[in-house]
Amino acid sequence: MSLKDKIALVTGGSRGIGRAISLAMARKGAKVAVNHFQCGSADNVLREIEKYGGIAVGLQADVSRENEVKSMVEGVLGAFGRIDFLINNAGIADQFVPLMQEDTDRWQKVIDIHLKGTYLCSKEGARSMIENKFGRIVNISSIAGVSGFPWRTAYGPAKSGIINLTKVLAIELAPFNINVNAIGTGYVRTEAIDNLIHAGKLDDERIVNRIPLKRFGTPEEIAETVLFLCSDAASYITGATIAVDGGWTAYGYY
């Protein structure tokens, strides 16, 4: 599969799953706009892409701020002229505390980055797609969006909202040849997950025992699913959420 000459915008594209998506897109020939939150945080990914002849730019933006999202999209259009693929991946961790200990401002920030960010980026990114009568939007959701996880009072509802937003956008944008899908990720081994394990917030042995495939996923496995959803092979799929979770949500035994 080749994505030669296609243009991709990956939010939260400098670390973890986003980094794997940015690299996978570039390896398939796409020109990649790598969104990042902190100044300089995309430099390593950009260097990796350039090493094997790929083309990429870094664009700093807080996806929960509409003015920054508009500037980011303008930056992509200024560099590449259009957007073919939008991967809404940017996110931050929940507080991992009981409801009564949760800081409301932090709760709101998690909602804003995940759900509002997906909405804003889709709204601005779709303008180019509508004009060109082509586009693929892939939203990164989670098993937390379909199941109740204790101490995830912001992250879970935000990811659940993304699943419904995916369906709404899929129907609304279908007349413009824009497919909108989501990926329900399971436990993927990233630096963020490792930090939670080391902090005692997650029990990796217990998690692995609960996963039918008996292992964590990898960022590259999520990236491969993104590539599929952006490919012609997925041209008749829209409004779907594909679980990439090692069987977590299918498992009914207690």
C-alpha cells in the first residue's frame, strides 16, 4: 500500500501512538504534519522521517484551543496545500484518583483535549477535505469509552463521546467522500503507560491476565490499523469503531 503524495495531519504526533502513526504514514510515502504540544517535542520524529527521505513539518498547537487549531490547519495548508488524512490522536492522562479527590479543572482539561480537540480539528480539517471531495478522518478512542473504569471519570466519558462524534461526522461528511472512523485502543505499551505502572497506578500483570491475547499492544499495531482505514481497502467503512485491544472488549468471562 502506498500513500505517495497524500497529506496527513497527526495530532499528538510526536510521542507514543502518535509517533508510530507519523512514522508509518511517512514510510508509506505521505507528507506528514506532526502536531505537538511543547516546543521542540517533535524534533526527533521529524529527524527520523527525514533520515529515510520523508517529508514532514512540525506544528505546535493545543488542540483544545480553537485559534491554535485554526493556525495549525493553516500551517498544513501553507506547507502542503491540502489535508487528505486527519488522525485525531492528541490526549492526556486522567488523574487516576477517586471522584471525590478529583480536581474539576483537570477533569475539564482532559475532556477538552480529547473530545473538544477531536471536534475542533475535525471541523477545521474537514474544510479542505470538503473542497477536494476526499478525506479520511481517524479518531483514537479507547476501551475506556465502552466500559466503566474506576478513577477514569474524565478520560472514559471523553473517549465515549469520541465514538458518538465519529458516527455523527461520518453521516454528515459522507456526501463529500469523507470517511470517519475510530479505533478503540486497548492497553498499548507506551511511555505514558509505563509511567503509570511504575507509579503504582496500573498493575501490568493483572492487565495482561485480563487480555485474551495475554500481552499489551504496540503503538505500531495501532498505526497499521490507521493505515488500513486510510487506504482504498477501507473505502466502504465509515462510522465504525474498530477495537484493537487484544480481545479485551469481547471477553465476557469474569
